[in-house]
Amino acid sequence: MKKVFVIIAMSIGIFLCMLDTTVMNVALPTIQTSLNVKLNNLSWALNIYTILFATLTIPLGKIAERLGINKTYISGLIIFIVGSTFSALSNTLPILILGRALQSIGAAIVFPLSMSIGIASTDLTTRKKVIAILGITQGLAAALGPVIGGVLTQFLSWRWIFIINIPLSIISLFICLSTLELQENPKKEPIDFYGSSLSMLSLFALTLSLVQGRIWGWVSVRIISLLTFFTITLILFIIHENKTKYPMIPLELFKNREFTGSAITIVLSNLFLVAVTVVLPTYFVKIQNKTELEAALLITPITGMIFIFSPLAAILIDKLGSRAVIATGFL
């Protein structure tokens, strides 16, 4: 029973982290009116979450191994709660951006560690089911974000898209304090600070260029400089990781075809998910002048299909093999 509660807590953590990547999109016009700010400026409340999440996930996950995964996870939840509270109570754009930044730091800790703790809490016979549960939770959260954001904004207030995080995070925190072992034996190997710095700089430059490309211009000096900086730091990161004794990311993993194929598949499938859960709701509200509720309802079929076909895919993989099922999904 203890393992079940651990999986529930980890599912809540993953759900909240992914929910907050998309929950703001439908509410942006309402928040813009409420705070009386320009949409381009307000977009930083959305973008800061994406940029910090992408930049900090790998380094913070590695630091957690050194400090103790369970204790770090609980710290991440507390930071996420504080960030959600700041965001919900914000009356100015800087406070909202600060709240979103804190949320993102918390999410960068909670998201990867949720997978690690969830998988480590089970034996080999049930591990595949746990991975499927956590994966379905991730997809559902991203797809449900616009729906939840639209409903809460329409009937309550945009502040509720952040308030909803607080009780769910507290439930997860209580379960973690009750079930997780806090007297851990963390890894003693040193942290690769040079590799960590290079990975953060590289991911920051890439994410910022992708986020701001449309606004600054894809061939502007700033974007070209960022992409050049990304390329240089990525090359330096790969060279360093190949030589260091304690790498941030063991590069020999990419010699495994299944690992590399899985990584590419996850990246591409998340790109598709972003198109329908981030871009589409904004299109409905800003271009087609739908209400937040109408936009949410128009996204609901996507959520429904994820809910139906994710568990079916997990079952079919055992019978047909992963290649056939994943190839069908891409088609």
C-alpha cells in the first residue's frame, strides 16, 4: 500500500509540472486585461517557466543525487507551492514572473525526480506499468492544461489556475513526508560543475532563441548570436562530457540504439503535443475570438484520445512490439 501512495504522490508531481506548461495559455488575454500589461511583456510569465524548466532540469537532477533524492524532491515541492502562491496573489507583472520562475525551479526538481522515485519504488515485474502510468499522467496534464485553464478562468478567476496547485501540492507533500525515506545514502561522486554550467548555458541559449525567435526575428543579430552560442557551448559540453570521470550525462548511453531512438521519439511526440495544447488554444482565443471555455471544449477531444489510447498503447506494446505501435502513432 505504501508503494501505491508513492506512485500517487509522484503522479501528482508530474501532473502539476506539466499542467503549468500549458494552463496559462488560454488565460493570457484575461491576465493581460487584469494586470493592464502588453501581451509581449506578459508572455515572459509564460516563457520564464519554459526557459528555466529546460535549463535547470538536468543540473538540479544531478545535484539531487548528491544531496539525497527524496529530501530534494520535498524541497522542490515546497518551492513549487511558494511559486504558485506568489503567482496567484500577484497584482503586478514582476511578481507574476517571479512566481512563475519559482514554480519552474520547483518543477525542474520535481519532474525528473518523480520519474526516478516512482520507478525505484517498484520491482521489475510492475515497473512497466508504473512507467506507463507516469507517462500517461504527463500527456494528460499537458493536454488538460488549456481545458482546466479555460474553465477556471471563465467561471472563477485566472488566479485559480495557480491556486489549484496549492492543495494538490500539499497532498503530495504530506504523502512524501509519510512514505519516503529521508535518511538516505546519497552518491558521493563530485558534481560536474563545468559540465553543469555548459549544459545550462547551452539550453538557456537554445530555449530563449526558440521562444523569442518570432518576436526578435529569426535572422536578427540576437537570435543568430544565441544559436551560435548554443552550438559552441553544446560542442564544448560534448567534448568535456566525453573526457570527464563523472559526467552529467554519460555519452555512452547514446551508443544504445534503443535509448537514442526512445529519446528522439519523446522529443518529437512532445513537439506534436505542444502544437495542439499550446498553439491551438491561443489560436482559438486570439485569432478566432472564442471564449476561454469554448477554446477549452475544442481541445477536449485531444485529451479524450490521450486518455483512451495511452493505456491501449501500453497493452498493445506487449502484444505487437514497441516499433509497430510507435510507428502507428507517428502515422
